[in-house]
Amino acid sequence: GLTIRRYEFPGNSVRVVTMDKGFKTAPNSAKTDSLIRVTGGPMKFLQNGQSFVVNTGDFIREVAGLMHNWDEVEGG
């Protein structure tokens, strides 16, 4: 499954997301850009028809308006 903890402060927020091995998010898009630091992996990040393998310590940008999803196929 997927768990999300959200910490809000004036003008911004931080989310901590945990995905179980084998979990895949549905494609979606966001209204704002998100900068994501990966704390486990490897896993796949798909955005706008491109696929990226991300690992612990990597940063990735979810671009506002672009379709994206996460695929936790490798464990992490």
C-alpha cells in the first residue's frame, strides 16, 4: 500500500510517502511542481512518457500539469 504523512507550514508543505514493494500509483498530475528526495529504492518514476530509475539520495521533480506515476517494483 501507500502511506502519506503531510507536514504543513506557511507557504509550503513536506510530505513523507512510503510505498510497499510492488505498489504502483495511478497516473496523475499536480497543480504545482514538487521536488522529491528519494529515501529508498530503486524504483521507477514515469513522467510525460519518460521512465527514470531513482535510488536512495536522488532528487526528482514532478512537473505541474504533466502526467506521472511511481512504480515500486525493485523493493526499497
